[in-house]
Amino acid sequence: MTPIVLLHGALGAPSSFDEVRARLDRSHEVCAPWLPGHGPSRAPLPETFELAAAELAREVPRGALLVGYSLGGRLALALTRAVACAGLVLVGAHAEPGDDARRAWDDEQAAAARLDFQAFVASWERLPVFATQSDDDRARQRATRLSHDGARVAWALSTLGQGRMPDLSPTLAAQEAPTRWLVGERDARLVASARRARLSPAVRLTIVPDRGHNLILEAPAVVAAAIESVHKELS
């Protein structure tokens, strides 16, 4: 049976997928590792996005169905270069790298996380990309976000941010494994990027109506259905 690997987003946790997992067939083998810079580990941090992906690859079983949200999606796509994966579900994830302005923004966010982590989290919750979330949605995520170490989150923001990721567009264009790419309709920047992307025949893009960036929170049933669709295709 194909194992399923769930990769959370920035400031998230394995538990970020709880609403999705609750909708999956209970017979599936599912694992959800912590991303580098997150969680209880205090292991040395790699110097680059590529090295972080290589380190994460050691935790991923061969032949898995990789599911990644946002940062986790970018890492999942990068992992397909190093690990033989059976399928892929990308949720709110960019394939294109950011420009100089994005790199500067990533570094500014990292500096803010180092300076005053609680204030940083409060500011993070108000980012335009999360505007579709309610106050209750933000409150549900706050404890997880605050549980992280500010210095390690700062490393993740500057090293794993979109500004320093490799260009994964060619990887998406050459993808041979069955792939679902889910993008919220109200995540305007990602919608524009996805619509101009060159996709292989194995990749199916879905724009989820009236939803924003965080589909594992805003549309967990849609995400679970995409995972089940790919998993069934692999059976």
C-alpha cells in the first residue's frame, strides 16, 4: 500500500493536517514529519533550501504519495528530485522562486521573528494571504505558531522562503507521477503563477472557488478528496 507523507507549512505542525487526516480512509499508512526549523528538534540546520530538502528526504519512504501545503508543498516538489515518489498533492504551493523583493521580505520577516517572536506571530496572522481566515481560524493556529523557537523559525523564513528556493517550474513541467495542484481562488498571486505555469500531462490544476491560501484549513474535504483520488490511481 502506498504510504502518504504530509508536509506542513511555515509555522505549522504535523497537527495542521488533522482536519484532512480525519477525512482520509483509516486504512492508509500516514506519516507527518516536522519540517526543518520547526518542532522540538534542536539539530543543526542546513545552509540551503536544497540541503534542507536532502535532509528531509531521509525521513520519506520511497514510493510515497507526498502531500505538501505551502512551504511543505515546495519541499515536496523538490523532494521528487531526490526520492522516488509515487504521487504528489501540492496545496497552496509555489513552483516559481521569488525575486529580489521577495528575498528582502523573507529576511525582514526573519529579523522580526528573532527580535520579538510573539509580535512577529501577531503580524504574521494579519498577512494579506490569510485575509480569508476568520478570527477563530487564527486563534486555532496561534498556539502552534507560538510553540516554535523564534531563531529557528527565522532560519526557515530566510533559508526556505520563496525568495531562496530553486526554480521548481521545470520539475513541475516534467512531472511523471500523478499530481494534483490545489490553489485557492482568492490566493491571487498563486493563481496567476499557476495559470502561466507549464504543466506536464500528469499534473492536474484545480482552482478551489472562494477559498484562500490555506486549503488544509479552509477546504480540508477538497484536499482529502485529492489525496484519495491520487491514492486510488496508484492502487
